[in-house]
Amino acid sequence: MACVMDGNGRWAAQRSLPRTAGHRAAETTVIDVIEAARSAGVGWLSLFAFSTENWRRPDSEIAFLMCLVRRVIRKHAPLLHARGIRCRFLGMTDPRIPPELAGDIADLMTLTARNRQMTLTVAFDHGGRRDIVEAARSLIRSGVLAEAVTEETFAAHLPFSDTPDVDLVIRTSGEQRISNFMLWQVAYAEWVFPQVLWPDFRAPDFLQCLEAYRRRERRFGGVLPNQNGGTQA
Ligand code: IPE
Ligand code: IPE
Ligand code: MG
């Protein structure tokens, strides 16, 4: 499952604080949600932290986010490792990413590489379209014949291609859009859009979203066995 962590700026604005205060407050939610997901038995959790479009924000906000992520990683690496969480970062190709941050991220990925309790994928400098374009490039480079390209071979060229399709996406703050998030992997995801802003989102909200997901009827384009509309065989 995945979270589009949205609403930090509005959370801060409601308190007449700078947007950065909302990002700072988001740290508690991130840890809360990781713990809640692990306890609920979620095997794969992805968090959307920074999009390829977020580079359009003011330099000061971007710089703040880079520092914040670095601080959060350094502070919580021992906890994540102790909980058996494998951490990895999806995206991370822009040269504007500070080398110190890239270094800390590489260290965290190495430290936790063998953990299997849960895989945490942080989408950072991530864009769904960019991943698809990169997969196309990688396929062409591999010399595969056009006729041999299937959905499976294509998906194998996406970054972290072992990540299963997303079943549930939670986007906080009431915004209802994809914002270029894991486009390929969310093809058949269920979405929930809680109104609560990300810094206020807590484990009980998370469990409510899981509950909403359990009530959904997933059809994948088909019909359920007991809903054949009375058609006689
Ligand atoms: C999400 O909160 C965090 C990032 C995109 C980094 P926003 O910063 O988008 O908050 P709003 O949407 O302005 O409230
Ligand atoms: C999407 O949120 C990216 C992240 C949550 C990291 P935004 O707040 O940047 O998305 P838009 O601009 O409202 O679509
Ligand atoms: Mg936003």
C-alpha cells in the first residue's frame, strides 16, 4: 500500500506558521504510519515524499525538505533497522539532490538491505512518467524485439520491479488526484481520500483507511461470481 502525504502546507497555514513547520510536523506521522503498517502486517509500504514536480517550489522550501529528510533518516535509522524494515528510495536521480543526503540514503539502504519484515519505499524525486520513460529506454537498450514486449517484460524494466502492484493508496488532505505517483503500479489500486491533513494523520486514521479498503469490492474488470445478472449457462 502507499500514502501520498499531502497537506503539510495547509496544516501550517491554519496555525499561521511557515509551510516548513508543516513538513517538520509530518515526521511524527511518518513514524506512526510506518509502525501502524508494520503492526497490521503490511508487507510493502510506499510513501510519496517529493515529486519531480516539487522542484517548482521555492528554493528555501526545497532546501528545508532536503535537510529534514536527512535528519529524519539519521534519527530513525536504528529504529527502522530494529523493526526489520528494508528501506529504499525510488527516484533520486536529479543532480540537485545534495550529495550528503544521497550518502545517508545509500547508508540506510545498505544497513537495512537484508531486512524482510516490511519493505518501505520512499518515493523521493519520483515521477511516474519518468519511471515509464526510463523503462522504455532500458528495454530499447536491451535490444528486445518490439513484438516480444509484454506488460510483464515492460514492468521488469521499472525501478524496484519486485514491488507488487499497489492495492491501496491513501491520499490525505482531501485532494483527489494522482500527481504523477507510481502510474504503472497504481493501475488497479483502490484510493481513499481522508480529509485529515498529513501532520494530523495517526495510526487510528490509518486503520480506518484499511477498514474502508476491506469493504471495497475489487473486480479487476470482471464480475463477481454471484453477480452474473441471472444469466443462464
Ligand atoms: C505535502 O504537503 C508534502 C510535500 C509535497 C513535500 P504539501 O506541502 O503539498 O502541503 P499543501 O498541499 O500545500 O497543504
Ligand atoms: C504530491 O503532492 C507530492 C507529494 C505528496 C510528495 P503535491 O501537493 O505536490 O501535489 P499537487 O501539486 O497538489 O498535485
Ligand atoms: Mg500538496
